[in-house]
Amino acid sequence: MAVAKGGHPLKKEAVEEAEEGEEANEDDAEAEADKEGAQRPKLDEDFYEIEAVHRKRVRKIQQILEQELQVAIKEENYAKAAKLRDTLRSIQEDSKASVLAANAEFYRSFKNGDLSAMQAIWSKGDHVCCVHPGVLGISGYESVMDSWIHVWGNYEFPLEIELREVRVHVRGDLGYVTCVELVKTKGSSWGGQFVTNVFERSDGQWFICVHHASPVDF
């Protein structure tokens, strides 16, 4: 704020103090906003954290129900055992759906040549293994990721991928999908593989740990 020439010195000092106070308040407000922004969790992070907690809780309930089922069978309380078995079957179907969703995510990354998505869907560790058609198996997370870069080297994306005869099985924290995988690249004919994808559950989320593709003729 400007002060007219010859203005009263006390008024000028008061105006300067008022302006300094306004600037300080603005700085404090900005600092508080930055602090709140830093402390406010992202929506996606919140969602995945809640989802992981939910899955852990479901797994714990499943373990308790399995124990109760064994007790009911031992006590020959077959009515109770039948109800427990139905409940466990329902939970099992939910787990199968989650494994199929993870399998679909794997093939989305494969189809689009999306390395970051492929990295995210795989378990991290030396135990993971990938067997591409017609070659020896590759073990270890880093080596497996390098193999996908090599496989994708001459492809144009997106690829055409079709899955047939898909079957899913889940037991505890392990699940696997078998299917016939048909892949067509630009300018080529369809190639077929019989595939086994093994998934493991970690912190409530399913990750692929084994991909085994064997060539088949049609």
C-alpha cells in the first residue's frame, strides 16, 4: 500500500506494520495448507490399505472356520459342518475371483507391453520363475523382468491375446490358473501355448510368482 508524500509518519508506520502482519498471516496460511496436504493420504493409497486389511481379516475368518469345520466333523455334528462348508465355499469363490482378476492384470500388461504394470503384478524375490515358450526357465525377479523386455523387443503393441479353457484353483495363500493362451503379433499367425500361472497372496494382494508357457499345436 502506497503512502502519499508528506503523510503523517505515525500513520505510515501503522500501515507498514499492518502490511507486514498480512504477509505473515498469508505465509502461515500457506505453511498450514502445505502441512495439511502432506499429511492428507492419497485416495488410492487409502483404498489399497483398506483392501489389504479386509483381505487379511477374511483370511483369518477362513482359518477359524476351517478349524471349526474339523471340530464339527470330529463331533459328528454334520448339520453344523454342512453350514460351515457352505460358508467356506463362498469365501473360496471370492478368492478365485481375486486370482482371476490378478491373472487378467498380468495379461493386460503382456498385451500392452507395459513394463511398469508387469513389474507391479509380480512377486519380488529370487523364488519367482518364468518359462517362456521353448526356452529354459528364468529365476529371480530382476532376471524375469529383463526377459519380458527381451521378449517384447520386436513386437508392435497392443498384441492380440485370447484365453481359452481357463481354470482357477485356490488353496490358502496360493492359487493357480491354467489356460490355453493364443497370441497374435502384427503380421503373424496365432501362436498357442498351454499356460500355468501361479499366484501367491501377500499382505492381502495376489501376485504372480510362476509363469510357465509350453507351445502347443492346433
